[in-house]
Amino acid sequence: MEAVQVRRRSRQVRVRDVLVGGQAPVAVQSMTKTDTRDVAATMDEIYRLHVAGCDIVRLAVPDMDAARALRDIRRQTQMAMVADIHFDYRLALAALEAGVDKLRLNPGNIGARHKVEEVVRAARERGVPIRIGVNAGSLEKDILDRSGRVPDALVESALRHVGILEDCGFSDIVISMKSSDVRTMIAAYEMIADRVDYPLHLGVTEAGPSFQGTIKSAVGIGYLLARGIGDTIRVSLTGDGGEEVKVGLEILYALGLREKRLEIVSCPSCGRCEIDLFTVVREAEKRLLGEDLPPMKVAIMGCVVNGPGESMEADVGLAGGNGLGILFRNGRIVRRVAEAEMIEALVEECRRFRDEARAS
Amino acid sequence: MEAVQVRRRSRQVRVRDVLVGGQAPVAVQSMTKTDTRDVAATMDEIYRLHVAGCDIVRLAVPDMDAARALRDIRRQTQMAMVADIHFDYRLALAALEAGVDKLRLNPGNIGARHKVEEVVRAARERGVPIRIGVNAGSLEKDILDRSGRVPDALVESALRHVGILEDCGFSDIVISMKSSDVRTMIAAYEMIADRVDYPLHLGVTEAGPSFQGTIKSAVGIGYLLARGIGDTIRVSLTGDGGEEVKVGLEILYALGLREKRLEIVSCPSCGRCEIDLFTVVREAEKRLLGEDLPPMKVAIMGCVVNGPGESMEADVGLAGGNGLGILFRNGRIVRRVAEAEMIEALVEECRRFRDEARAS
């Protein structure tokens, strides 16, 4: 019995060393918020995104100076890079020339057919895929007039752009259809998932301030991933890009689509709680992140009702109460210690878990 | 076209003035983290939860002193209160006596049949529903031995407890089946949703530290609500109860299940962004929350690509760039102002939107 549905079958594209679609792991993306022409600042941000766990980074290319800057940036990073292009096909050509690994570009917006063909030819030569990125905020006027900003309109717009690329014999395509409305975005992706087999890039756009954006993204992206839909994700927050990556990864962890290095399961604490759980969890998290441990699940519980059950389920568990800490390893009680020693004991048991895992 | 599915039909129960199930709005719950016997501290927390927007508050009742404290607490609040009882049926009777509006109690854990019957009789007399709260951390040993901590085991356990209440002729039941694993929780609720028509209380238990817990809850609870499943929700965080309520409400807003007072849609900012968007959004949010405004959607965008589209979609919108702010109201451009004046202009347009809404 598995809640995450069988994953939708999609074609696979390659973005430098990152595979997107097919049965490849869901890739996490973000976008630099710096002025791309400021190479030093942009490199700093790319580095921070890389450290946070970002798989693919997108950069805005608003003009030719930005396109030229991509060349310097390319020299300094091996990270998979996407150039975000609007309106001007020469920017797309310059970005390809600079060595980007993917374009984000809506062919319907760049004008005459020969311009599209030129971009497609250059992309094909380099094995670079193109993401069609439809956004509820910038739909074509004729579609908008006919249908409004409904999910059908997003799908219609995406398929129109897809058609243009297909007419050029190009099928190395990724599709996104973002809306700031979670329900609209869910419905649009569910609709297109059955219509084409291109990999899908999921996102809630203009998600807003960090708290709201985190939750809107977790609901919208999480829903689709749980339905087996989605090959790469981008969380949009009006905030730090590293935070976008953290949220994206956490959504994948929540659905078991990626393995978390350290998962702490802890109770919300209630009137039954007999230890200062907030402090214990914070302190334990700090200590454990400083240790060299394998991916593992650690339970920290403050009572005897759900504590032992959850602790037994985890790799290492601690159930505190009555001035005592009961330590669990691999589902068995291994020892009891005084409350004052329980964090230390927890760390020790995690090390034992590691050593046993390495020995076996 | 609607992404949130038709809501599952459930019976309705009443928890003081809060209806749960049927077509009632999804109610948001939290739980006090104080020692229930400390009436003053518990009242403080109930007040904070109330202010945050909590509909129903649960209190742990670990002993007879806590049950007696409920009486004092009851006198001081009109909020819908749930007594959380484990093992001892006399605590349930004392809590009912104290005037609580709902019990959370698993009848299979309180022993002899006559004890269950006594609780059921007292609950029925007072029109008080009972939530069966199954938790993956405290499943019955026989079920666990047979099936492990899989979704089927949660469902089996819940149905067993339900059967005991039904045998006593009691059907004023709410069911929860929580797990710290999002996929397990989703699968269990999806399974039971087709088996019974009792209202469902959703939650991811032991969700862990605030950041992780927020995302696990948004994914798990959000998924089920989007599938039309769930009548009341509790977000569990190892952190502040008010935060639990805020997260719960934000999940409902994201799915359009509750109307948000002020929704700010803002872009993540990128290399195209021409204004200091983070500062503008923060400042605007602060200003607008201090105004007397109706529920409304405000877009704040930092470029001309998606800015105008999103701004037109909102009740009031601001698209900044090139030292200018373009103001939108009800989908139309209403004026252009210098960048330095754009927040003030935004506030003014929001007031105009309010005045027009009130006049019409």
C-alpha cells in the first residue's frame, strides 16, 4: 500500500548532468535573484544555492550584457544552468553560445518562424532542452479573452507553444504552467499530464511572502507529486533562494521522494509532556547535525503514550518523562539514563547506529 | 473546472458552537501545551489560540486534578473544548462533568465494557461527540504484529474502536488516524473515507520541528483536503500553538477553503526585478494589516513580464519598474506614481477598493 501513486511516465531530458523526467529523481530548482550582469554576486548566489542542495539554477537574461555575463558564470560553475529568456531570440542564441544547459522560453512570444527555427537548431546542436513556461500572469490575449485565467487556458497556451516546437521537429521539451492560485495550478497540471508525455516542471508562482509561499508551494507541488505528477520543482518565495531550495527538498522528503540526512520526529508536546521538549529537540538537532551520521530517523518524545511506539519505529529514539530518558535503537530499549544525560546518550546511540550500519 | 474535488459526504457533529462534518467549514484545532492543572497558564494559551483563529482547543487530561481544572477553565472560556483522555474512563466522566464539548478517547483502551457504556451514556446525555484518535505510535499489539505500522493497520484499529462505540449505540463519532509518515497518513485516510461516513480529523503527528512540521502538514493535510477529504484539521508542531493555527489556516486559504483577510501575491524577484521587492512587500504588508480593509487580494510585482497580468487579476495591484509604480484596481490601470510614492499609493487604492465595495 503506497500513497504516492505510480509516477506518470514522461520522456527524459538531460540538463547537463541532471536527468529530468523518465524515472529520474525529482530535481530541485531555484533562480538567482541577483542582476545576472553582476557576475560576482551571481556566482555567490549560485554557490549558496548549490550548498543548499539545488540541482538546477535559472538566471534571468533581460539583455545582451546579461547573456554575455553567462559566459563568465559558465566558466566558474559546473552547475546545471537555465537561461530565462523573454521576447528576444538573440538572447536565446547568445545564452546557448555561452554554454547554458537549458532554455526557458515560450516560442510563441519570440515572433517570426525563422527566429524560432534558429533557436531550435542551436539548441538541438548542443543537446539543450527548452522549457515552455506558461504563467497565468502573462497568458496570450486571445486565450484570456476566450477562457479567462482558468486551468484550461494555461493548458491551451502550453500546448500552443509545444505545437510550435514540434512543428520545428523539436521534442526536447519541459512544460510548466504556473499560477499564484493553487487550485488553478493543480487542475492545469492534472489536465496536461494526460495529454502529453513531456516532463513537467511544477511551481506555484508569485507564492508571496515566505510563510504563505512555503505553504502554498507545499500544498500545490506536494499534491501533484503525491499523484505521481512532476519531474522537477521550483518553490517561489519572495525571499532567499536558499530557503526555496530547503522548502523544495522538504516537500520531497515528506513524500519519501528523497532521503533526508537527519529526520527528527518529535511530538508537539502537550499537558502530558514531562520534559522541556522544545529545548531538548533544538539541542539534539544542533548536536546531531554536527555529527558524521548516515541518513537516519530520530524520535524525541515527551511522554509514555505515543513515545515508546514512535521511538521504536525510528532508528534511534528517546522517550523522556519522570526524570528519566529511555533510549531506543533499532526498535529496542537499549538503556535508561537520567534526564540530564539524555541528549548525550541520544548522540551516543546515534553513533552506535552509524557504526553498526557501517559494519554490516 | 475545480481542482478541489467534491467534498466527501460525512455526518455532522456539533462541538459547542462549531459544526464539524456535513458541509460545515473545515474547523482548525490546536492543543494547549501547558499543564492543564495550571489554570492561569492554560487560559493564557487558550486566549492566544483564540486570537490566532483557532476554532477548537484540546487539553490533555492526565489525572483527576487536570479533570477538575477543566471546570475552572470552562467557566472562563466559551471556546469549544476537547478533553484528551487515555486509559482511565473516570477522567472522561469527570471531564464531561466539567462541561467539555468533545472527548478524544479510544474506547478499546479503557477496559471493561461497562466503563465504555458509562462514558457513552454520559456523552450522549450532554450531546458530546467522541473522537477516536488512532496514532501509529500506539497501535494495538495484535494489529501491529499482524500488519506492521502500515495504513491498513491504522484503519483496522480505528474501525475496531468505532465498532465498540457503535455496539453501544453511539454514532456521534469523529475519527483521526495520525502517523508521522505523510504517505502512511494519506493512504489511511483515503482508505477509511470510503468505508465510513464519520467526519475525519486530519493531522500528521509528531511532525517535528516547525519548518519540517509545517511542510509535512501542508503536504499531508493539503493533499487530503484537495481530494475532498477532511472535516477538521490539526497541525502538530514542536513549537508554539499559535503557529499551528496559522499554518492550519494558511493550508485552508491555499485551497480556497477559507477566505483570507489579506492575500499578498508577490513575485520571487529575479534578475529582471527593478525594485527592492522584499522591502516593498514587507512594508506594504505592515501598512495594509493596519488598515480596516475587507478580505482582498493585493499583487506586488517587480517587473513588466508577469507583473501587469497578476496585477490585473488582483483586487489591487502594483507593478514596479523603471523608477515608476503602476497601480491597478479591479483589473484596470488607475495611475502611475514615482517609486518613492508607490506604497502610499497602494494603500490609497486599497482604501478606494474598500469604499467602492462598501458602496456597491
